[in-house]
Amino acid sequence: MRISVIRKAHFNAAHRLYNPNWSDEKNAEVFGLCNNPFFHGHNYELEVKVSGEVDPDTGYVIDMKILSDLIKAEIENRFDHKNLNLQVEEFKNLIPTAEHICWVIWGILRSKLPDNLDLGIRLYETPRNYVEYGF
């Protein structure tokens, strides 16, 4: 039996959308208010979906405590109350758009899960705007 479990989490972070290969004028035109040189923040809501076969011995796809601890250690501790552009290594050369943040989170967690489990990430930047990868 293949089934999915989903764990919700959140973090607060600041970022600036800025392409260093463009002029200030082009950055302002493309990214608008998100190009604020003093940064701006979001209260990100995260959904982590893990899918796989139910273990007949435990009844679990994955122990939710293990998943919760993994999200806390690898994502919340790394991103929460951080300036993504300045403090998170993955965004030193990657514009921290919601799309890129979602993809980075997927990569971090994917590397920590067994290969027999599928992973999906849904990231809400605002209550009305979200992105997903592998969901």
C-alpha cells in the first residue's frame, strides 16, 4: 500500500530579489518591491510530503517524529530568522525566489531520506502565493 504523509512547518526569513548581472534599473523593473536593498521578510509556511509503502511492522511510511526532527534540524534551524541572501550558503549565488527556496529545501531533505521514499515540498510565501516541487 503506497500512501503519503505530510508534515507542516514554518520559518521567518528575509530576502532580496536581485540579479547582480543586471543594472539597478532592470532589477527594480523586474523585481519591484522585492528588490528593496534593505531586504524584506516573509512568514513561510512549509509542507513536506513523504510518500512510500507502509511498513508492515510499524504501520508507518515514516515515523513523523523523525520527519519533524529532520525538518527542524535541516530547514528551520538553517533558514528561520535569517537573511537568506547573506546568511544561507545555498543562496550566495542563487536568487532566493520562492521557487529556488522550495527547490533548495527539496534537495536538502532528499539527501537525508531513504531512496524508497518520494518527497514533495510545498512552500507558501504568502497565504495566496505558493510553489511546489515534487508534490
